[in-house]
Amino acid sequence: MLPIDKRLLWALVLWLFSSTALAADLEVENPRLRLLPGDLPAAGYYGLRNTSDETMVLVGAQSPAFARVMLHRSVEDDGQVQMRHVPRLVIESGDSVDFAPGGYHLMLMERSRPLAVGDEVTVTLEFEDGRRLPVAFRAVSPASL
């Protein structure tokens, strides 16, 4: 049997407990990834509900399937729809945020591997306090939205 570094073991235990606690504090509904042809950016949509007693602040996301993942919001300005980067999104206790076409969404750019409709893609949501929440997104066609 190989010796185990006790610091590594404690770090793993703490990470598991913090991930479990965060998962219990947030509900993710219907995670789907709008997949476009070629290397065009994909968009991530889902519902996020804060069931904890504290405010949660979403500050980013990452995925091994994409080089870059950013939080965006579509807004209308002088009759034109524009996408704007969202550096942080505050979610109060008991509140929900819908990531949907025409509003908040994840923009996933520069695929690291080919993807097809039906594939599962892990996206890890990152919070200001350092907690992370991995979520399995299902790749869907734009027509299904």
C-alpha cells in the first residue's frame, strides 16, 4: 500500500464537504448547452436557485471542453441587442436566476474537443467564496430551445 500524504487527504476531505454543502445550497435545473456548428461559441442555459440562508455570488465558470467560459447577459440598448460580460452575479437567499436565451447565459468558446448533440459536458460554476459546483450539461440543438 502506498503512503498517503495527510495534508492531501485533509484537503480532499475538506473539498468533498464544501462541494457537498454547496450542492445542498444551490439547485440547478435543466442544464443544457446550445451547440452550434463548427467552432462557433456555445451557450449554457439553466435555472439556478439559492436555497441557503446566505447570499451567493457567481463569479465565473470553467469546463475542460472549452478554453474559455464567461458569464454574459443579453440586453437591449437603443433597439439593438448586445451581449455584455457579467463579472459577478449576486443571488440572494431564496432567489432564483434563469440563464435563458435573451438574458443571462454562459458563453463557452474555443472547444477543446469535438462535441455532438446529446453529449454531456461538465461545467463548473465558481463562486466568490471559493466554492465550486460541477454541473453536467446536455448538448442540444438550437432548434430545441
